[in-house]
Amino acid sequence: MANADYVIYAIKYATMPRLRRDNFVPADPHDDASMPMDFYVWLLKSPQRSILIDTGFGKEMAARRDRLLLRCPIEALAAVGVQPADVADVVLTHLHYDHAGNLDKLPNARFHVQDGEVDYATGRCMCHKPMRHAYAVEDVVQLIQHVYSDRVVFHQGDSQVAPGVQLMLMGGHTKGLQSVRVKTQRGWVVLASDASHYYDNMMEGRAFPIVYSMADMLAGHRRLLAAADSPDHVVPGHDPQVLQRYPLLEGDATGIALLHLPPKSL
């Protein structure tokens, strides 16, 4: 079967303030410029299927972690003509709280995850508070419940969800972090997720501070660029610049970027 061309929507659903020094290793303690973090889920659509990449978090988690929730990321799918029950496949790039909540809102979905991520999120590393800080135990437990109801698809390394949608095991940020390579009308686009939080992480070769393997994270920056048709085909996981660089869906006040279209000239 030939690879389908997908349209890709980057759906912003939350934000938080940060400083530049918070986002890089090594950090410059004098760099107090603003560098906020935006939160996205990504929807892939072809004539045959809709695939959701990550599931975000909800009101309770936003309050607990002091994030500004702008909308429910699952309800926001309606802006591009998709209802939660229509989603048959969800790729969880990793199981951090901002990528793996709201699983109960997708009643018909299968969840695609790496073996190494579930090992990491349920094993001995979670005995250490710094390593489990970005996980929410209720999200992890809910995923394991779905394992027992045959709704989790495990992958070990690079894999494929559907023609034109490829998983890339990256590691680095977490043990089982995966990015997603997608065939579009403009070529192969790579959704980095947290393999590169910001454009500057990968373009400057500077790690983000939450890291399982520094070596894998830095190598991952190069792999992202090699897997895409050009540097303009790599989309970082949390950068507000995504909404500045790409055309936006008309009529959506919060921001939905059209990643299957070329970036705008800035």
C-alpha cells in the first residue's frame, strides 16, 4: 500500500511562563529572558484515518502543577472535525503528565507506546523522586488498566502505526521517548515531541534539563534532522514559535498550526 499523505494539526491547549535558563543544559544563570512553554497535541488526518499524537492533561493536573489550561485537548479535536470516539489510534510519545492524561476521554482508541517507556514508568527508576517528578501515577495506572483490556500496542524500537506514520525510538528525555515521522504533501515531517522541546535545543545542540540519557538526547537532535526532508520539516514539542512559523487554522482563537503546509517567511 502506498504511503498516504496526512494533514497535521498542532493543537495548542496550555501554556506556562519560563526563562531561557530553565530550558538548557548547560544553563546560563544570567539568562533571564522570557522563553515560555506551550503544550500541544498533534492530530494526523488522511482519507482513511485519524491518528492522535499524545493526549495532554486536564483541569486537575493544570491546577496541581500551576499550568494555564486554555482548553481540553480532546474536546479541541472538534475544531478539525474529529470527535473523541472517532480516534482509533493514539501514539503516546512518552508518559509524562503533559502527554498521557485524558485517556478515559478516548473510548475507542488503541494506545501505542514503547516497551522501554512502560518499563521506565513502572520500574525501579520511579523509586527516585526526581525521576518520577514529571509522571502522574494516575495516568500510568490508567494505561496499565488498558493493557489488561487489550487496548495497548507495544513497540520495541522503530516501528509503523500505519502507512506514512513511522515511530522513531529516541530515548534521551525518557527511556522510551518516541518521535513520529509523517508523510505529508510537502514531504516527511518529523514531530519531535520532547526529543527537542524548542527549536534551539536541536539547532544549538543543547539538552533540555529533564533527561534520562544526555548522550541519547544529544544524538537524538541529529537524528531528528536526518529523518526529515529539511530542518524546516522538524517540529519541536513545546515551542511557541510553532504558531508563529506555520499557517494557522482560521477561526480558532487559541491556535492550531497547519504543519503539512510550508512554514511562513518570517
